[in-house]
Amino acid sequence: MLKEPEYLTNINAKIMEMQEIVESIGEQVQDALKNKSSGLKPVATELCREAQIKEELIVEMCVGSLIRHQPFASDLRAITVAMKVSYDLSRVCRYLRNITEVLEEVNIKNCEVKEVCELLKDAREMVRQSLKAYFEKDQKSATNLIKSDESIDEGYRMILRKYAVQKAGGNCILFNGITARIVERMADHACYISQETIYLVTGRRTDYR
Amino acid sequence: MAIISRRGKERLIKYLCFLVTTVAVIPLLWIIGEVVVNGVSAINLEFLTSLPAPFGESGGGIGNAILGTMIINAMACLFGIPVGILTGMHLSEYDLTSRLGAVVRTVVESLSGVPSIIFGIFAYSLIVLTVRHYTAIAAAFALGLMMIPLVAKATEESMRVVSNDIREAATALGIPKWIRTTKIVLSIAKGGVLTGCLLAFARISGETAPLLFTSLFSFFWPTGIDQPMASLQVLIYNYAMSGFENWILKAWGASLLLVIIVVSINVLVRSLTKPKYKGGA
Amino acid sequence: MANNIAKLDIQNLNALFYEKHALKNVNVKIPDKMVTAVIGPSGCGKSTFVRCINRMHELVPGAKVSGKVLLDGVDVYGGMDVMDVRRKIGMVFQKPNPFPNMSVADNVVAGLKLVGTHSKKELAELAEERLKSVGLWDEVKDELKKSGASLSGGQQQRLCIARALAMNPEVILMDEPTSALDPASTAKLEELVKKLKNEISVVIITHNVSQAARISDCTAFFYLGELVEFDETRNIFEHPKNPLTERYITGRFG
């Protein structure tokens, strides 16, 4: 592919900064889950706000580049994809924050959270991999990632099935159900990032439904 | 000291140029002055409209010469201008690069420098000797030939100057070449062509040598174009050397007429070419 | 694009200019009633290509053309009289070239008036109709008798288009028609081009890639005498197939 123009490099640098924030929240949430602790919500909210500001900045930079450079072909696709990726990342942030909100309200001292922890770890890995494929413009990687969404979906369904038949421990059922759902949505966004990466490289969109 | 000298040098050169120009113009003004002074007294109605009086008699005029000049010049134009325009058109539009074109162009240019007497002799041997008498047609032929190079050159150059974009536009519309050449390019160039024709006319109005071999002279009104005919130029030649007071005066008058004709044509040409030719609706 | 019939079917077109092989084996189908843009860096052959369509290239000394250009199935190089070709395929040039010795009205109908047998009334009506269709009527209706060259640049160019359209061509070729115009006139002309495609096919050369993106339905990219890519404009500008095309339209060269 062509050498990346400077405006694009700057936009991608901002996306990388967003990724760092996501990584930071993600790690803290993962720990909180493992230690079954709460009190993370304010920190998460603050970081999320930062990410939001970065997303708005990225959109502004993209629009500015459209006006100034009137790009075509791969340059044009890169701008539209960057805008979408930044949105997806902001959603991931939001979902992580949602988890801290649930942790705040629901006492899980006595709950089994191993499955949900694993699911979160996998989903975070997916986000990480999808962004790697995006920055490296790796079409193959992105395609494989879309396939691996299946395993997240399977994990989510397993958790649902398990807790659907439980009679006692309403707080645990609630927690696991909601958190699994949130994580599954996170993974979906990693998927969307991969779909955009494929469009970025090939210029074609496929129906993934 | 040095500064004064520099300014002084400038002024010196300026005055020198003025002086030289004056020196160059003086003879011209002198000639015209002489002609006017000497000829103006000869001009009157009788002079312009009646035939010459018998030898030695006073009175009479140069009416036949005036008419003769007009007829001969008109015929020359009828021959020289169309041929000249067609030649110029051909050189400009049809023959830009061929060998033949280069040859024709060289010939045409050289012809404009050939002494007029040669044309006279040519017409003499071609026509006068064939029909075995002096005739105005031969005069018109010789003068017409002299017009051709001037008209052709003016036509060619005026048409050359027309931008090629115009020709492309016409071609792209499917307009055939001959229509494009005549109705568009020539039409745009008509100012330059007209100028060329006027200058050519001015040239032949002043030529005497060809007429001596061809139309010769006559003391009568023109009877037919195949007959000898009077002309202003030959009249001046004859009368000035005659020794008769009356005739010498008439020669001055005829000279004045000629000068007036030639000068007016040149003034006309200048006034036509002054505003940039724009091509009206 | 597959649904549109080809107005011009160009087969194995080769053009030479003395020893230089200006066009190499060009094969393309220009669709009917659409705007096709021809883009490419300087010297790539786009002007030569377009001039081969209406047989103007062969007027250049040293020019040779081989191949077929089929207009509705008839080869312009064999099956038609060359004057007919130029009447059916009109052309507008980079520098507006109205005839300076004719009035505005006469310019519009020049192709007919100088050659044909139309009556004065017919010509006047036709001139008005064509001036209206290029959006010039209101601007010049009080100045119809003025010289064609007295109009502004943008007006002159529209006048030239009206003049070409008066011949009722089936295709109109435009060689960088807005290069010499200011932005406002350019915009007016682009609007006109977009309107024209309802009547006839338009082939427009442009060195301004954005212009091609704005007004054309299909785009042909030429490089060094070869047709590198030809596709719907949307595809060319969103995901061109050939890396050369991509490099050109993103401004990496040319």
C-alpha cells in the first residue's frame, strides 16, 4: 500500500492514545473482578471521559483532513475507517465502565466469577488483536479475528445456560448475566474494527450477518 | 563637471537625432512642396475634364489621361487582386511545408523587387508583339503582375496570423476546408488583405515604365481597352520634356494629381490599420 | 454500467506520431448518455485518444492511426465520411475559440450557416434554443449582434459548446474545457456538463482529478499511452484496482 500521509499518521497516533486508555481501564477492571473489589467507578468514569475527548478530537482531525486534502481511494477509506474505529473504541470504554457500575451495585463476595473473568480476558485480547491488525493493515489477521468472535459468543451462551438453571444467589445470577452480556458486546466492537480493517485494505464491504 | 557632461551628452544625441530626421524629411517635403507650388495653378475644371489642345495652343486638359489611368488601374486590379489573394491563400492554408510552396514563396518575394520595366517588356513581348499594336490590356496585365506579389504577401501574412485554434474549431464542426479558408480565415484576415490591396494600388499608380511599352499614349478619349490609352504617368513624361510652356505646366498639374492620389491612399491605409482590427458583427 | 449500451466501441486503437507510439492498443467501450472522464498525467495520450475519436489526430503531420472506433457499430475510420464523423462527434477545446468575425448568434449556428441551406428564421430559432440550453440566453440575448469574441471567457466557452451542440451531435468531446476558466465559470460549466448527459454522451479530458470525481459517471485512466483502468467513477475513487491508478489519484505522482 501507499506511504501513509502525515495527517493520517497523526490521527492514528491519537487512536493509539485511546487504546492506551482502554488498556488501562481494562486491566483495572480485570483486577477488580479477580479481587472482587469495588470503588473503581470514579476512576473509570474519568478515564472514559478522557477517551471521549480523544474521540471527538479524532473526528475533528478527520473532517479537517477531508476538507484540506480531499483524499481519494485508500486515503479516503483510511479517514472514514479511523472515524469508525475511534467510535468502536469509545464504546469499548463505555462497556468497561458499565462493568464497574455493576460492581458498585452488586455484592459478589460469594459469587463464582471465573467464567466471566476468562471471557473478559478473551474479549480484551480480541480488542488488542483487532487494533494490531488495524495498525498493520493485516487483512488475514482481521478475517481470523471475525471468526474467533464465535468462541466469545459460545462462552456467553454457556454462562447464560449455567445461570439460567440456578435457583439461589440472585446477585450472582444478575452479576454474571449482565457482565457476560457486556463483555460479549465489547467483543462485537472488536469485530467491527476488524471488518473496517478489511474494508480499509480491500475497499469492499462484505455482509457479515 | 562629469555630471554636466553626461547630461550634455544626452541632449547632444537627442538634438542629433532630430537633426538627422529633419534632413531625411526635407527632400520629401521639398518635392511635395515643389509639386504643389508648381502644379496648383494648373488645376481647374477645364484641366480635369477636357482633351489636350493642339500643339502650342493654350488651354485644354488632361481629362483623357485621368480616365485612362482609372481604366488601366481598374483592369490591373481586376487581374492582380484575385490572383494575388488566391496565391496568398494557397501559400498560407494549403502549402505550408511542401517544396513547391517554398519555391512559390521565394518567387513571389523576389518579384516584388523586380524593376517595373521588366514587367513592361514582358507584357510588350507577350501581348503587344502578338497583336501588333499598343494596347491598354497589356498595360493592365503588366501592372496587375506587379500587384500580385504585394497582395499575395499581405494575404498570406494576414491569414497566417489567424490563430490555429480557429481552424481547429471549424474543422471540428465538420466544415470543409475550402469554406473554412474563405468564409472564416479570409474573412478574419480581410483587414490585412485590404491594406495589401491598397498599397499595391498605390504602387502601380506611380509606375511609368511598363506603360511606355504597353499602353503608350493617346491624345484622345479612350476608345477601347485594346487600344493605346493615355495615362497620367506617361503624360507627365511626355509633357515635361516637350518644351511647351503650357504642357510643362500641365505636367506639373498631373504630378500634383498623382501625388495627391498616392498620399491619400497611404493616409487611408494608416487610418485603417490604426485601431486594432477586431472583426465586427 | 453493464446496463448501458456502448455508444463508442474502441478496438485496438493505436496512434503514432512520427516514431512515437502515442497510443498503445486501447480497447474501451464508452457508454451512452453518460459522462466519461479521461484522466492521466501530462503526455499520457489522453488528448491523442480523444482526437482519434473524431478523426482530428490524423490532421497532425506525421500522424498514423490504426484500429477501429465504432460509433453505434459503424467504424468512423472506414464506414463514414469524415465530415459526417465530425458533425456527429462534436468537440470543445481547452482555450475557447469562437469565431471573432461573427456575431454571437452567427457563431452558434456557424456549422450550419456556412455549409447548409437553412433559412434565416430557422437559424435564428436554433441559435436561441441552443443558447438557452447552455444557459447563455439570458446573458447575451441583448447582445446577439456583438462579436463572439467580446464575451467573457466562461461565456465564450459555453458559446463554443452551444456551437458544437447546434450540429446535433451524438457525442461531445471536451478537451480540458475548464482549464482556462475561473472557479465560478468552471462551476457553471460543470453544471452544464451534468445536464448534457441527458441528451448525449460526453467524454471529458481533465487534469483535475476532483473534477472527474464530481461530474463523471465513468473514468478512464491513461498512462504512457495505455489505458490502465476504466471503471465506474465511484469504484475508481473508492477502491481502484490498479496501483498506478491509486498512486495517480491520490496525488503520489503526475
